[in-house]
Amino acid sequence: MPHIVWTLLVAAATAVVAALATGLFVTPRMEARKKRLGDVHAARDAFSAHMTRIASVCALLQQIQLPAENEPGWTPFMRERLAGERERWWQQLDDSTR
């Protein structure tokens, strides 16, 4: 019987020491690593979003040009709106490349 009690006490002490060591040494490092990895993933996602926006805006700017002044079917209002959209795309491109 005393051997069983001794074995249980050693097992309990080992569990407590292991839990304390984990709490004191491993957990803070894992939390710091978690924050660093979160920052890396956020930066990667932001870069990906900016690159996607740059690619789509460049495609729009290449495909949709302002029509000539004598182009039939284009009213001054339509030209003004298209010019406004192109200006907005240029602003998006400028913001994404910063």
C-alpha cells in the first residue's frame, strides 16, 4: 500500500511541475508567436488585396478609354460620368500602390 501512495504522489508532483513549467515557459512564447503570425497573415492579406485591386483597376483603365469628342451616342453627361469613374480608378490605383 505505501508503494501505491508514493507512486500517486510522484505522479501528482510530476503533473504539477509539468503544468507549471508549461504555464511559465511555453505559454508566453506561444502567445507571442501567435501575435507575430497574426501580424504576418494580416500583412499578407493586405498585400494580396492591394495586388488584386491593382490588377483589376489596370484592366479597367486599359479596357475603358474615354471616347473621342465626336463619337456618336455619347452625351456630355455620359462622358463626364466615365471621366469621373476613371478618376476614381486612378485614385484607387494610387492608394493601392502606396
